[in-house]
Amino acid sequence: MFSQHEERELKKIEQWFEADDPELAKALGEGALPGGARRARAIRLTMTVLAPAVVLLGVLTLNFFLVFVGIVGLVGAACLHLSDEDRTPGPHGGGHWIPPH
């Protein structure tokens, strides 16, 4: 783990954050930056819309590079959707997929 000196230094940094910017200290303590969920949702939506458009443009213009970039974007968008921690379970709110019995 950390040495005693490192523990003291980390405690000083933590106290400095709490005194200087308590809102940021609280957000970091909760594991998320303020406004991060909204930004992440916007990035997911943008990639979900843009990536298929780039693939389609690449197919229409027979440009392999655009098709490749679009497919990489689709994979990235899928990863972002799968790693979404802001989902709320329920019929209209995302959540984890549960296979039928």
C-alpha cells in the first residue's frame, strides 16, 4: 500500500481540495465529475449517430478508410453503451438485459 509519508501527503492534498473546492472534492469522493453523466450521454449519442453515417458514406463513395473508421466508431459506441453506469433499470430506462426464461 502506501508508506506513512505518502499517506500524510495524500491526506494534505485531500484537505486542500476540501478547503479550496468542496463541490469538486465531493464529486471526486463519489467517483464522478460534475456534469460527467450528461457529457458521456452526449458523446454516446453522437457516436451512435455519426458512426453509421460514416460507414454509409464510405460504402457509397467506395472509400475503405471511411468504412473502417465508421466500424471502429460503431465498436466504440457499443463499448460506451455497454459500460454505461448511469442506466436506471426498468422498462423505459435502460438497465441490464435479462434473458427470457
